[in-house]
Amino acid sequence: MKFKKTAALLSAAVLLVGCSTGGSGGGESGDDVTLTYSLWDENQLPAYQSCTDAFTEKTGIKVEITQSAWDDYWQNITTDLVTGTAPDVITDHVQYYPELADNGQLLDISSYVEADGIDLDQYTGGLADLWVKDGARYGLPQDWDTVALVYNVAAAEAAGYTADDFANLTWNPTDGGTFGKAIAHMSIDKNGVRGDEPGFDKNNVQTYGWTLETGGGVVGQSQWSWSALSTGFEYLDKNPFGTKYQLDDQRLIDTLTWWQNQIAAGYVVPREQAGQLGLVPEMEQNIGAMVSDGSWRITTWAESTAQEFAFAPLPEGPEGRVTIINGLAPSITASTKHPDEAWQLVKFIGSTECQNLVADTGVVFPAITSAAERSDEVRTSKGIDAQVFLDEALAEGGTAYYPITLHATEVNNEAQAVIDEIQELKVTPAEALPALNDRINAILEG
Amino acid sequence: MKPTLMKAPPNRATWRSSDVPTALLYLTPALLGFAVFYAWPLFRGVQISLTDWNLLSPAEWIGAANYQKLFTDPLFWNALKVTAIYVVVNIGSQMILGLGIAVLMQRLRIGTGTQSAILLPWLIPNVTVAIVTLFMLDPNVGFVNEVLDYIGASTHSFYGNSDLAIYTIALVNTWRNMGYTALLFYAGIQTISPDLYEAAALDGASGWRSFWSITLPMLRPITALILVVSMIGSFQIFDTVSVATDGGPGNATRVIYFYIYQKSFEELNMGYGAAMAVVLFALIFTFSLLQLRALRATESDVN
């Protein structure tokens, strides 16, 4: 949770008093180097532990992994960077690396990549390109994620849907397509009346057809990005590193207006009921029957003991089926005392050898396509069918990138407040989005 | 307190010089603490507020730009408004309930056990209170809504509804703090001479009347103290917001300290965060002075 936030705040506050010395620990140059490496996902910790173990065996360079949850991760990294105690290698995200790179906190690895002849085309979805800013490279892709539908199998059967029906859903912002009909039909009020039947009581709903996950900022990556993107909408004038957001685009306004209408009709879990406990309890308690979610949570759904869940491809929109494909990468901090050894580690994480080890745990799709396919086989052997995420990643023209800009946290905070208000039915997208767009573009101008 | 008493004795200079070293010795720890923990951070705060420091790159002097930005930032004004609502609801309810409990404590002559029980919530950290109430008030699994549902009342998302959230936070913290406020009031009530009540009773005053005409006026100094102390604390509301709502939904609970924190430590806009902190400091300082003035804090009504 967020206790550590306060701790981070306190420790950072100490900086205000003006102490900023120190250096990262670790051994001297030579055989006895210990690198520090940070990540946030505890589910992935065993995978990368086995990877770094193999690395140590191969090179003699020791690696110490520190893990802290996403909520604290970036503040810890920032504090560590300021105090000079940052890890040598950090697991990085496209929302954060531009700011760090812009402030000279990350090491440009392009010369290493060139010298060692790394094949950047081996990584799925062209993700390697996202880690280049102003000609400098700050990471090698380690994994990727896409978004697909998750549905409650029992609720779907009761509504008369088969897996085939879900595989062929369509959506558009005008009438919602077969997807719109599905979430209406899967909504049931306390008297057992379905959402598309006369007499549906939207104020006393037992199970909502669609589940609301709060958050998502300006992107709505797992929440609504797929619907907006399937209309041809693009977040930025240029990605990565566009200079203007295009949130006043009529297609985005139409998309979010459609969603708002579904909320008003009682087909979506209301914003306030979604509460602070998160998406998983909503689905496990059958408050919502269906949702879109990222592949990073495959195991959570597949191994749930409360309900049986299955995956389906995203609905096809007016311009086809589009998912955001995004991924993480290890970056080297500029303050590292062992840049050469840190590069060895980054190179190893980006290699088939490490990614196959990660694939064998089945928790995540490794960036190299062959390793991703291998991870899919591992899941299949465990009885988990998550093929749709892989199919979407490989589909021609079916992927879009996460919008990458500077000041991403500030942009997300601004946008989140407006998205909340739209979901609460307090403002309409038509009036709120153009104003938000102006504010965000003012932030990007700096 | 007559001015004549304040006149210095004629031989003041002589005893003063001999006492100065000793006095300084005794004052040193306090002065040192003040300099290190208050004066220097305040100075640095003002200094940072005039720069574009983002934690990661060296700061550059940008003059009053942060202050100019602040006046046109709708979220800054929203944060002040939300904080004001919080302070008014929190302090108002806390003072009234605290005073009520204190009077009851005196009237009912309750034992130390019960007195301690009233103080108990105050011993729980804010963060814990926030987490516990987050679960208790949850719209889906919360105990409070189960009870409301059972007795047929309508259920609410207390933290998740933007119309209720800030009031929920204010009242949750009132619940936590009112025992402490009550204890302070209770201590104040103990200092009122029983003779006054006896005299009032002989004159035929009702309990209600003596509360209005004796207890309340006699408590003026302690009321002023409680008001100032708890108002400063109340302005600093942060932890409950951080744990329970993250400033949302929308901007409904983005109180000023949380906004400063977000700007400074999430968005790495240290200079802007510092500018807001300086303005907040000036505000609280002014409010405290005005309050002490308005309540003529050093004297009670019946002198």
C-alpha cells in the first residue's frame, strides 16, 4: 500500500535540508563486482532471480535484486538517484524513462548495442524503438503486454454466450455493436431482469455487464484505450515524443460518451461502487461479469479460486481490433560505478537465454518472440489459454504504442481527475476533453 | 497584568549582565533546534520556491514565476477550497463534540477507565484509522453499509463519492481527535471554581443557563488554545487522503498538502511545491494571529 510513500516523503524531505552526497555501494572493479538491480512486480521476481543467477554463473558478476511495489517504486528510485544510492540497473517504464533521461540520470547504451551487434529486430512489436530518445538508447526490451477481454465463464453461459460469440464481438461508438448488446444482456438486476429486457432496474443491479477499473490516467490502457484506438483515434500528433495530445478528437469524445451512456444505463459498475479495493474483488464477487485487462494479470485471473474466468480477443472496432502493446526494459543509471558490468547484465536480460528462463515461469510474455511463444506453451501445459494476448501482439496493424512524452506523471494526474468526473457523470466528454487537452498541451510546452 | 507591574527594576542592567551567559547556556539547545529544524528549512523552502528545481537537475533561479503560476492554477485554488471545507467541518464538529463530551465527563463524574477509553482513538495512527475505515466504509464489503442495508437505509460509497468524500475524511478524523479535544476541555473545566456554579444555582439558574453563562465564557482561553492548535493540525491533513482517496475522485479530496506532495514528489516539481508551501505557511500564520487576536486568548470573559 502507500505507507512507504510517507517514508519516501520523509527521506526526500531530508534532502531539502541540503545533503546530497554518497555513492552506490558495491565492490571495486575486477572480479568482485556486485550490481544492484531493481524491479516492482513481485510475481516476476522469481523469474528474474533465476535469470540473474544464470548471469552470475556465467560472468562471475553478482547481482542484488531489490523489489518494491509500483506505488513506491518510482519515488524510491527518485530518492535514490538524488542521494546517489540508485541501483546500477533499474526496471524502467515508458511513462518514466523520458523524464529520467532528460535529466541525465540514465546511461545511453547505443554504443554498447552497436559494438556488441545486438539484433533489435528480434523483439516483438518493434518495441525496441520506444527506448530511443534524441538518438540515445536507454533500454533493451525485456517483455511486452497487450490487452484482451476477461469474462466470467458462468455468467457468460447463463447469458447464453459461447466462447465463439466472444471471439467475434464488434464495437462502434454509435450503437455499441454486438459488444454493446453483450454487456447490456449480461447485466442483471436484483429481480433477475436482464439489461436489455423491459423493466430492468438500473438502480438495483446485481451483476453489471462491464466492470470499471478506476485509474488509467490519460491512457486508459487496460480500461478504454482499445475502444478509442479502434476508431482510428491517436493520442499524440507523433509517438513517441509528440508535442501535442489530441484529446479533443471527435472520435475520442464519441468513445467516452458511449462509455458514459453505458454507465448511466446501469451496464457498468458505477465509479463510486468500484471503490478503492480494485478490479479483482469486483470480478471475483461477480459485481461485474466482463472487463478488459492487461496480460500482466493473466495468472491472477487464471488462478482465481473465486470464479472461473476466460480470455477473449478485444471487440473489433470501426478501424479493426487494436490493442496497446507496451513493455518494460532494464535501464542503466548514469551514476553507476560499473557501466561495463551493468551493460553485461542489460544485454543478458535482453538475450534469448534469459528470456527463455523467464518464459519457463509463464508469468509474462518475454520480448523476444520465440521466448513469448515458449511462455505460451508453458501456460498451455498448466491449462491456461491466454493465446489471444499473443495473437493480438502479432496481428498486422493491430497494435498501437503507449503515448510517450515528457511530464507524463503530471499529464496523468490532470487527466485522471477529468476521467473520474466523466465516470461519475459530472461532466460530459464533449465539454471536458477539449479543456483538458489545452491544459495538458500547456504542460507539454513546459 | 497591569502595565505598571511590567516596569523594570532600576538595577536591571547589573543583574542582567551576570545572568546572560547562564541564560544563553540554557537557551542554546532550544535556539539550536529552532535554527536547524525551523529557521533553516524555512529559508531553504523560500529559496527553492524561487527556482525550477526538479530534484534531478541543478536548480535554476526563475524569480517569482512559481508564484505567478500558482495564482492562475485552478487546482491550487481548488485545493485551498477543499482544505477549507475539511478544516471547517473537522474543527467545527471536533470542538462541539469535544466540549459536549467534556461537560458530560464532568456531570457524570465518570471514572478514569472511561476517560481513557474516550482517548483511545487518538492513540491510533491516522494511517491505521484510514485503512480500517476504508474497509469499514467500503461500498461492497464494508460493515457500515451492511448495517445500513440491514436497517433498510440507503448505502453509500463514503470515500468513493466525490460529494461525500471530503466530509467522510473530516468526520473520520473528528472521531479520532475528539477524545483528545474533550480531555483538554475537561482540564479547562476543572479550573472553573465550583463556587460560581453554586452561586448560579442559588440564583435559580438552570444547568443549561450556567453552561452558557459560566462554563463557556470561562473556557475562552482554553478554547482559543485548542482552536489554534487543532486548526494548524487540521490544515496539515495528508495521511488519510493519501491512504483512502489519493486526492480523488476527481479533485474532490485533493487537499493542499496532498497537492503539494504530488507536485513535489510525484511530478518532481520541487520549486512549485515549495512556492505553495510558502503561501500555505503565510496563510496559517495569519490565521493563527487573527484567531488569537479575536479570542483575546489570554483572558477569559469573567475576570
